[in-house]
Amino acid sequence: MTTAPAAVPEVRSLPLTAAQSGMWYAQRLDPDSPAQNTAECLEIRGPLAPVLFAEALHRTVGETDALRVRIEETPDGPRQFAIDIEPPGHGFPLHAADLRDQGDPSAVAYAWMRDDLARPLDLATGPLFRHALFQVGDAHWLWYQRVHHIVLDGFGYALVARRAAEVYRALAAGGDPGPSPFGRLGALVTEDAAYRASEACDADRAHWRAAVADRPEVPGLAGRTALPQRTFLRQTARIDTGLTGRIEELAGEVRATWPEVLMATQALYVSRATGSFGVVLGVPMMGRMGSAALRIPGMVMNVVPLRLHVTPATTFAELTRQVVLGIRAARRHQRYRYEDIRRDLGLLGEGRALVGPLVNVMPFDYGPDFAGAPTEAHNLSAGPVEDLTVNVYDRGDGAGLRIDHDGNPALYGQTELAAHQERFLELLGRIADSDPHLPLAAHSLPTAAERTAVVEEFNRTARPLPPTTLIGPIEAQAARTPDAPALVDGGQTLSYAQLDGRANRLARYLVSRGVGPGTVVALALPRSAGLVVALLAVLKAGGAYLPLDPDYPAQRLRYMTEDAAPVCAVTDVPGRLPDTGLPQIALEGLDLSGHPGLTPPRALTPQHPAYVIYTSGSTGKPKGVVVPHAAIDNRLRWMQDAYPLGAGDRVLQKTPSGFDVSVWEFFWPLREGATLVLAAPGGHKDPAYLARLIREQAVTTCHFVPSMLQVFLAEPDAARCTGLRRVFCSGEALARETAQEFARLLPDVPLHNLYGPTEAAVDVTYHACRPGDAGPVPIGRPVWNTRLYVLDPALAPCPPGIAGELYLAGGQLATGYLGRPALTATRFVADLYGPPGTRMYRTGDLARWTADGEIEYLGRTDHQVKLRGLRIELGEIEAALAADPAVSAACALVREDRPGDQRLVGYVTAADGQDPDPEALRRRLATALPDHMVPGAFVVLDGFPLSPNGKLDRAALPVPESTAGEGRVPRSHQEETLARLFAEVLGLPSVGVDDAFFDLGGTSLLAARLVTRVRAALGTDLTIGTVFQAPTPAALATALGAGDGGADDALGVLLPLRAHGDRTPLFVLHPAGGISWCYSGLLARLGPRQPVHGLQARGLARDEELPTTMEEMAADYAAQIRRVQPDGPYRLLGWSVGGVLAHTVAVLLQEAGARVELLALLDAYPSDQWRDQAVPDETDALTALLRMAGFERGGELTRADVLATLQREGSALAGLSGRTLSAAVDIVINNARLMRAHDHRVFDGDVLFFTAAAPRAEDWLTPGAWQPYVRGTLQRHDIDCLHPQMTQAPHLDTIAARLAARLEELNG
Amino acid sequence: MTRTSPFDPTESDSATHLVLANALGERSLWPCPVAVPAGWAAEYGPASYAACLRYVESEGR
């Protein structure tokens, strides 16, 4: 301690150390922030001479270069300049106060300190420290020192405090404190700079690169990240000497130090709280390697990452060993800056952390001895807190350890910090008391009280129930109220007795076909009374039903029927399902008169399966979930108790039967004497239809997937659905905004959020939304006989607030996956917390308990996603993509590039020598997967982006490019405004006037948003339907603007829906009303290379004579077509009357010697079929016109009424003038008349025919009637919809996919 | 977010899992380090994850 400070000459200005630079830049981001203040308070118990104390401090500061600086930016970067420090009494920053006359002197002193600590220091002026000395008792002093972290680190603090005490002792003894023991700051700076230019630095860089390149993600205990705030929160506790002793004992046993035991404990804590085996702790280190640096107060400390692997099988001894070795290795490379490691990894952006919580153990023997007075040091601030820092102090004072949990207030509240600390200390105690050679699986985070709450108290749901089945209570109800209305399907109402009788007759027939308990029956019927009869009949016969959506691709239907091996299939019409050898029973024409309408006998138990529902499977194949009667019976009994239905209730059935929400929709009302109201097939996607149906049918109870609820609420009529008594949401996370919007529009209707997988009988949790609530909407509490567990990776329970995987147990669990024992054994696993021998279902959902026993849903733990409420395994899509011979590897992803807008994107790389075509991929997938699983965009990549550890980096997959923003410039103010609104809503820089909304990634959700903005910007009323019909700015402008008498080319005879493209044009002929806008949906679906031209009736744009024969009209259109395309081959398509016209035009073109290579008819029937039908009168025409606009006729009596409705309610036709609409009525009538008088000639070629196959009144219509007029074959495709729905999604998707495939063949 | 579940497939060949069975003949995959719950008994293993699944698949058919 005799080295002369003058060995290194003092310099007036010095550069900063690397550590100081980091702080400099951090401070510059927020110059007024006090966050970098560090402070200690030393309690001195004994006599102290304040004057000598001040003198000692002044001398010590005089010896400490680091404290005598100010820091300023220079052209060479920030530098520290030496400043003079005035002596005590002349400006020395020491505040002295005698507080002995205060009521609570210490409290006053600490209040002063807190206030001082909240003041920023000015780097440019200095001094960068401040002292205070408070006398709080006759022999009781508080020495406060605050220092900007940029000049001193924790080690430097200790050096300074010890030296100050040493000087004081010397002065008090009347002696000379001797020469300064400190080295010069210049030496520290020089050493720091030398290090950074050294080979050692390069070696350290290489070390850290290798050590952390493949590091795990470090989510932090709060599950998110935030920038450090100006303040931090602190929770302090003491580890008493007893526990400290046990920790030291344990440390000895595992050959480590007690700080390493604390680090290992924290690693275990973090691993369980984040659900990750990989943990990276931040460990502050001195950053001083040489003996010189150990004598120099200054700021060189560093934080290094400590990577640990914490599995349930690891023992505590092994974990501590990892810590020991990790610290040893880190210590050798500790001078390489934390900021540089982050920079090397490209992590400098926000939100990408390198380390999780910090563990800062300060075993500094402070030892300041003020002439014999005992001292005790308290840290007040250890600097900025990024996430969570655990500071542990051993002051060597024999009082055990002090532990501070410091948290970033942007991430933690005081109670959360306190909970983390309490749990950490309890865990530490349990670890200290257990065998360190046992697996860590034995340990868990919650305190004893928390464990009781999450395992027992929150799950007190036991409720004894009678052993009934799904069907039994329905039969009992039918006996109780035979005459009550059971079911409404359009205009048809069935009483309980009628429904029961029909179902019994069919059930008895099914029994005769081998159906009984334990067997499966496939059902492929559109939503209809027939479907309900079939559902009940299967259950009555004792069988389990397997719903099949006839719209699914044949490949998938075939897979499901082979996998589930049903006894037979019940369909509405023959040929509904692909022929797989499975006996198919079509209800149409089935004579059941020989079967009595009495309940058939059956040996059904609650353990028998009630239904089998297929869900998407991660391995590429869907899997059948087998749900027993007891499970669904429990679910429905709970629901009736929670939300009692009465005889007056009417429950809407709109969920497709393949999704399990439909189960309660179908059966709950029938068990309780309420009425089931069936939506039309396809109607569940049409918000306007639903709003109308809910009002007209006085529906009291219905369900929405939250994204559909959002769309529904955007419907102007939603707020008028005031007859509702309850609305349920489930299927995906319910956004608080949606719940609030619901409360605003329908304030008197309760909204309930339910949650559950198919594997646990529809729903297992429930939560009632309250208008005043904020934050995420919880999924709520468990239903009857149901237990919920939130478990960490060692299957130990997570305490409230800590995220883990959600497991479900109790009476609602499914039996398992049909024919998949291994899959069943990995998802339905032994229940650690339930009655002996029971199972729990692993959901794959991430969740946490709230303090009062509700569950919050946080997302998925795997790659399963939900898109608009439908469960999707990306693996299944990836498998389908990879099956394409042009593809070598594939990845599917749900992107949310615009908030709230999710879309499915497929990424592929090409197989050798192949060039995958996105359109071809889309078509291929459409043949293998249901619509909702076909990506909306495909991206062909040269290679997949990989993370440093060689895994696919999903986050780095590019946003799909769009071709938006090119093409024709807007030709009107409206087009310009609309193009801008499209771009805003879609989040694109610009959108061309001919870019179709849905081509650019638009969804129905975004369409709802667009509609709102268009209404606001243009003051025009329109609905989502308008956007579907007119999906480009140009088309939308036309639809909106035509009524203003503007440019009316949207009503011309020739309407270029898409004028350009290198393919042979497709000509589409108008239906009865004469307008061809309905075909605009084809544009997006056929791709940008396919031109599409519409033919429209004369008389719409201006007053004209209407044609007098079909022949005349067709000849006119043929001439128009030849103007666009003088020579064949021609491609024609027509819907309804348009089909008749297309056939006639095709014949004319052929007779003129041209080739017609495509004739596609959409639910069009030849004249013969109409000839004997009465010509529609004006009333019929008005009804037809309303239907074209998507309305069922209500109270409108006259032409004026109808036109008013069309214009008021808004539709694709809403913008049309009264004159045009009036002309359309005349055109409808004229076309009907001409069609009946027309004689068809023969078309020489094949016809592609699409039938609207849902049951309809005109059951005499048959495509076969075309046979005499078609020389080739009639290729029929049934579309499960009504005639007016053909040009709407999703039916148009199916039509367009088939059409595109044909066009592709023709293109060659 | 990478979360780890003891029921997720591992590529490791080491004997990390058991197959448990209950009185109903239901089977459950089970991670070795976690104590076997009451009412269940190990029927196969410890063995690798893949081997346990193969066992369940062959016994369950």
C-alpha cells in the first residue's frame, strides 16, 4: 500500500472505459433520468466526529480520480475531464444534518435520501457524487453516498468506503492516514483500451460467440421485455443465519460456494417460471483481471451470460456443478463487454434479450471501521434494472444475507416482486433441506399456500350427477312436451313429438343396418331438419356420430371414412360422398314407414362414445376424438345450471357439425324444451343474414367465434338483435375490444367467454364478461367435475401469475384418439393431482392462474394455431405442401403483419430442377385440405432462414410480396379515396385501382374495417357484402358511385371485370337481373393472368328497348364478345339465366364456325324445365331482385318499397339509382318470359356444371335436362349451397378451384 | 417462445420415459424423473421416447 500515486502522471482528460461508454450512451438516451444513480447508506453505531468525517471524505475523494471528473462529448467521443472538488464547508457535496429532534429521525433521513436519489446528476458539470451525514441518535449516524454508476462500480464503492474509514481512523487517532493506496484512473483507462486492442479480446470474443450463438430464448419471468425505466421496484428480505448456515453446508457438500448455490437456485426458479430447460442468467463480474486494477476505484464492471441446462432429471448437485464450471470459464473472459456480445449477435434492437434475470452476489467484506464503531451497510440503488435483478449482500457482519429483488416497474408490480421473492426463499429453504443428488423434478415453485390454492381450492368443482347419456334427456323432454316446437328450419317447424318420431323410425332402420352402442355412423348432410333427425337417430340407435362436411376434398373425406371405419353413412341425397365401399343411406327417397316411431331398445351406457370429431393433426393427418356420453352429458348439465334455458328460449344452430361447438347448439335446447333454430347452409358466414335471422326467429341464444363476432358487430343490424338473452364466445382468444364493442351495441345481453378443446367435451372453463373490466378476457373457472392444472416442464404446478401449460382433468375428458394409442398416451397422461388412476389432457395451451382462480389464456406452446376459430396444425399443411413433387421443403405460418389480421402463408423451396407455381400449389392443396387450411399466399424461397443453432427461424420468414400498387391510375376522386383506404386497411404503401382486396391479403375482418372507413370517408352506406362483390377500388367506386349518375360503364353491355391478362378471356353472362358484378369474386380466385369480361343486359345504363327473343339477346352478346376476342376458342360461363344465355351464345358461336372450349353453367336449367312454370309477375321479380342483393323479402309490397329497401339497407345494389333498379325489375320479368319461349339447339362439347345442391323448393330442377342439348359430357359438381349463394364465398372458392383447374388444362 | 414439455418427442436415444398403465388398461407416457402418480404403474421402460411410443402402438392395437 505504498505505491506512490504519482507513478502515473495525472492527465487532465481521459477517454472513457468501455463500461463507461455503455453508460454514457444509455444516459444520453434520457439525460434527465436518475436511473444510473447508485447509492448506499452506512449505518454507524458509535461516536463519530462530523468534522473529522468530512475531512476524511474530502481526502478520500481527493485520492479517487474517478470521483473527480465531469464527462462531456468531444469530437473524439465522450471524455472525462478532471475537476476540482472544494473542501468541506466551501462547496464539498456533503449534506450534514442533526435529526435527533425529529420524531422519527431515521425516517426523515431516508425520505431525504429517496428524494435525493430521484434527482439526476449532470454529467457535463459534475461532481458525480454526493454525500450526506445524518445524526439520528446520540451514537447513531447514517452516511449516505450517491454516485453516478458511470464513475464507480460496486467494487469501487467498497474501496472508497474502506479508505474513508481508514483515513477517519488515522485522523481520529491524530495520526497520518499515509499515502493513498489507490492506483490512477489513467492506468485503468489505459489497461481497458489495451485490452480492447489485444489478442485476448479477440479470443474472448470468439469464446462468447461460441458460447451463446445457439443460446435459448430468454423470455424473462414476466414473459415480455421492456426498456429500463427511470426507477425500479425493490423487495427486500433477509436470509437468516440459520438458513445461511444450511446453504453454506450444502455448498460444501456439492463443492461450491454459497453464491453458486444461490445462482443454481435462481436458475431452477427461472427454468420453471419460463417453462424452458435452457436458462441464461446474467452475472455481474468485477471486470478486473490484474492486480493494478484491483487497487483502482472506477467503473469497469461487466455482466456476462451464464448458460445452464436445467431439466427435471438434473440433480441440484449437477446444476451447481454447471454453475461452478460456467462461472470459472466466464471469469476468464469477463472483460469482454456485455454490449459487445449483444452487438456480435445482432441483438441491439429492443426486445431481444441476451440474458434473463441477473444474479448479483456481493460478498464484499465492506469492513469500514470508523474508529471502532460498528457499521452496517444498506444498498439503496444498484443501478438500472432491465428485467429482474436479484442482489445478494453479505456484509460480513454476521447478520446473515440480505436479498433484494429489484424489478423493472414496466414488467413487475410490487406484489409480484414480493411473490417471486417469497417463493425463491421457500425454494431455497427446501433445497437446503433436501438431498442435492435427487432429480430437480422433486422441486416446485409455489409456496405451500399457493399450491393448495391452484391444485385444490380453484378446482373445487365436484358435483354428483345421474349416469345419463346425451340422448336420454332429449327423449324424456319429448315425452314431457310433445307438442312444443323443437326445431325451426326455414319455413318448417317440427314439434318434439314429430322430431322424436322421425328420429325413432330412422334409428330403428339404422339398428337394422348394424348400428348399436360402440359403432360409428358417418353423417354427411347440409344443415337441415334432416341432419338433426339423423343426429338423434344415430344416438337413439346407440351409435356415435361422425360428422363429415361434404365440402371437404374427396381425399380427406376418404381418409376420414377409412380411418373411423363407420358402419354406414347417412346422407341427404345419393352420391353425396365419394364411393369408398361404405354403405351410404340417402334420406331422400328412403321409406321408413315400416319402422315404428318408438324409441328403439339399446344397451347404451354413459361410457359409450357419443360422437367422433376430427381435428387437425400435427403429423399431417387429422385425428378422430372419441367423446363418451358421460363427458358431453356433464358439459350440457353444467351449461343448463349456469345459463338456464327455458321453454321460451330459441337457440341458433349455425356452427358446422364438424366442429364441436355445434354439439351444444344441437342438443342443449332439445334437452330443455327450448327450440332449435337452424341457419341456412352457408348462412353462418353471412353477418347480415345472421342478424336478420336472429331478429326474425326471435333467437335468444347463440354462439360466435370472436373474429366472427367482430364481423357481426360491424353489421348495422347487429345492435337491433335485442331479443338475445345470452351470447357465447369460444374458439379463439376473445379480445377485450370485441367484448366492449358488444357491450356498447347490446348492453343488455350477457356475453360469456368459454374455452375448451374437442378432447374435453367442448368447453371446460367459463367467464362472464363485465362491461367495466379491462385487460385480457380470462377464459375463467373450471366447469363441474373438472380440474385445471397449469404445470411447468417438470409437471409441477405453477403459482398464480406464472405461465405454464394448461392440463385438464375430470369427467369431460375424451376417451382418446380413434385408433391412435401412441398419440393418446402422449396427450392423455397420468394425472398427478387427481384421484388415483385418472388421466389429464395436455392442451398445448399456455395459460396462467389469476390470484382469484381464473385462467388467462396466453397462446400456444407449439405450432398449432387457430385461424378464425378453426384449429389448424401447421404440420398438416406443411405435409401437404411437401407432398408436391415441385417442393423440396415447406413451412406454413400464420402471420399477423397487421394487428388483428391473421393470415395463413405457405413457404416452400423448390425441388431440384423444379419451379413451384403458387397457383398450382393452391390448387393442389385445395384438393387435399379443407378451405380454412389452404394458405392465402404462397412464397417460394431459395432457402429457409435459419437461426444460429441451425433451426428454422420462423420469425425471419419474409412477408409475402404483393403486386399491389401498380396498374391503372385512379380515374375519379372516389377511386383515389378508395385506393387509399384499401392501402390503409391492408397496411400497404399503395394499392392500385384494379387490385382486388382479397388478393392483397384482405380478410372478412379487414373488410369490416374497410366498410367503416369508407362510410366515414365517403358518407356512403355499404356492407361487407359489397366488398365481396366489388373487391377492387375501381369496382367499389363503381358500385358506390353508379347511383350518383356518374360514369355508368359498370352498367354497360360489356363490363371488363378484368380487361388485361395473357390468358384466353373468360366471358361471364349475367343472371336474371342483367348485372354481372356478381362474378367479380372470380377475379381474385382465378388469378391476375385471367381476363374476365361480363355481359350485361341492355336497358340498365340507359333507356333502351329490351330484346324480344333469347336468340336476339344472345346474338347481340356474341357480337360483343367478338369485339373483345375476334376469334376462338371461346370460354363462356353463366349463372342462372346467364347459363341459358351462355349455352345459346356458345351454340351461335359454333354455328358461325368458332371453337368454344369451355362452357361452364352455374345452376342453370334449360328452357324446357321452365316452360310450364308461370312467368314471374312483378312481385316475383321484386323478390328475385331482393335475393340478388342478399335479402329475403319482408314487408315490401310495391316496387317502390323494394327499391327503398335495396337502397336503404345497402348491398351490392345499394348504390344504384331508382331508375336502374326499376329497369332491373323489368329485365328480370323480360328474361323469364324470353327463356320460356326459347328453343335450345345442341352444343357440341362438354359442359362443366355446378349444382346448388342444398334442398330447395324447385325440386324438379335437374341438370340432366341439359342432356338433349349437349353432345359431350355433363360434368357435375355439387356445391352445398342455395342458388343465390353460388357466387359467394366459400362456395365460389370451390367453383373457382374447379374452374381454374379446367382453365389450366386448357392453357396447357 | 420455446417451452419444453416432458411429453414432447425427443431425438435422444437415452432412456428418458416410461409407459404407465392404470386399472382400466389406459396407458400414459411418463417422464422418468417425475414420481409415478398413484393408481398407475410402470408397464414398460425406462426407454427412449420413440421406443415407448412404439410399445404403446403395438400393444394398443
